[in-house]
Amino acid sequence: MLRRWGQRKSVGFLDMFSLSRDMGIDLGTANTLVYVAGKGIVLQEPSVVAIDRYTREPLAVGAEAKKMLGRTPGDVIAIRPLRDGVIADFEMTEIMLQHFIRQIHNGNPFVRPRIVIGIPSGVTGVERRAVRDAAEEAGAREVFLIDEPVAAAIGAGLPVSEPTGTMIVDIGGGTTEVAVLSLQGTVLSESVRIAGDELNDSITQYMKKVHNLIIGERTAEEIKIQIGSAYPSFDEKDEVTMEVRGLHLLSGLPRTVTIRDSEIRESMSEPLSMIIEAVKRTLEQTKPELAADIVDRGIMLAGGGALLRGLDTLISHETGIICHVAADPLSCVVLGTGRVLENLSQLNRVFTKEHR
């Protein structure tokens, strides 16, 4: 009886380190999402860390830290450790990953999962190494890197394994990834560091220039979500308005102004045009056979930026190709990493070269 109990105990202990512990991560500029094999998406948190200015000790990570952005006392700093899709603060990225890994595994410090991480296709070798090192230092026993547009395409359900051309436009917080895919590989890709953060910045600058109002990053994002659009809607007879509070540039006192959706659309026109140009450049370089497939299937939009109202209409208008928004655009990359994790033998060609 003791031997059998011990055998079962041993199997249970080994099971702690089985596939169910392995993880797929979308390490995004704005949000980090984690997929655990066999369980699905188990975590979605802002990529923010709050630390003590003097001791560098972490005070909060994720949603709790994001609440502190722009509201911290002098001895607390709220940091976004990733900028433009790459690691800007290695130490804080490691702390954030370590926190999320332990949170998922109930604080168990001995779990060392295998991790698949989505990264922008345009990052340098040094930036790729930084992601790998941060994950290993956070507790991963093995790290696989996959380009974000490939992961997003898999997560969106596109037939990436078939000899058919598909086009994905993944608009995140820091980068926009445009790629043409076929047979588990990237035929063409372009990564531009114009995405959600730049849309927020354009709104901030517009409010300052036109309304003499200083607003924070979180307020700009709220404006974009509530009344932002890329293309005018013909269904709305009246313009949508929103009250915005901030500091008046001249008086230095709090003030409330009312803004219209057409103003915000105008403020975002420049970064949106740069995204459109990246899509056009990629299409111009696409081989005729693949281009024909894309015309038949359309362009798939993924990432948080895909939720901007009218963006699919704008891209369709500019390219003449129908656009589809993924069913769950925010989760496409992390769902793709998870599906690759669970089908390594069938999808092993999707990894970056060092893991093929």
C-alpha cells in the first residue's frame, strides 16, 4: 500500500511540471496576456510596474500599478517596462514576468515552465535576446520566440499552414505588424513603431495645441476608446461629444472642455496614414499569386488597434480590399502562442530561426 501510494504521489509530483504548466505569452507594450496549456487564457494585465523610487522594490504589478499612472507620490514610480514592442527596462520586465508566472502557479517558486513568447517581427537580435533572457531569469526552463503577426494569424484562425496567401495587420500598443503568410512562414513583413501609443500621443498633443488643455496618458486612451474613430460613420446624424477634464495650459487650473468625435478623428489622421502606408507598401511587394489570394480572402485585423471604430472601413477604402476584424482581436497573439505550444510538432516551423 505504501509503495502504491508513493507511486501515485510521484506521478502527481511529476505532473506539476507537465504540459499543463507550459505557457504562451503575449508580452505587449500595453498589456501582457498569458495562456496556460490545457486551460486557455488565464491572465490579462496591463504591462505596468510600480516601484519605490529609492529602493527599486516593486510595490504593485499589472492593474494595480496602472491605477497609479500619473497619480503617484514623489517616492513611487509607475513604469511601463516595454516601449514600442521591445524591452525598455530589463529589470522591471523580469520582475513583471516573474510576478505573473508565480501568480498563475499560486506562488510556487519551483515551477519552471516552457514558454512561447510573441515578439515584433522587426526587432533586432539584441532585442530578441533581451526577451529571452528576461523570460529565463523570470523562471522559464526553455523559451521559444514567435513573430507576433504569425501568432496573431494562428490565433485568428487563418490557414497559415496551407499554400495560400493570407494577410494580417496586428495593431498593438507599441507596434503595427503587417505580414503576408503562407506555409507556416512569413513571405513579407513590415513592422512600424506606430500604434496605439502614438494614437494616444496625437490626442494629447491635439488637446494641448487646440484646447490649451494638458491631459494624461490614461485620459487620452479613454477619449480614443469612447469617441475615437478612423472613418466617419454615416449612421450617426449628430456628432458624438465628450467632456474632458485636465489642466488649462495658461491658467494652470483644472478645466473641463467638450470635444467632438470629428476632432479626435482629425488628431489621429497622421499616425493612421502611416499605418495605411505600411499596408500599401507590403501589398505592392506581394507576388501576384499571393496578392490574388489576399483579394479573395481579405485582410485580417488583430490587436487592440483593430477595435478602433471605422479602421477596417478606412483600410478597405484605401486598398480596395475587404477587411475583417478578428473575433477576439485583443487575444489573437496569445491564442496563437497557446495553439503553437499545444501543437509543437505540427507548427514547429513558425518559430524564429534559432529554434527551427
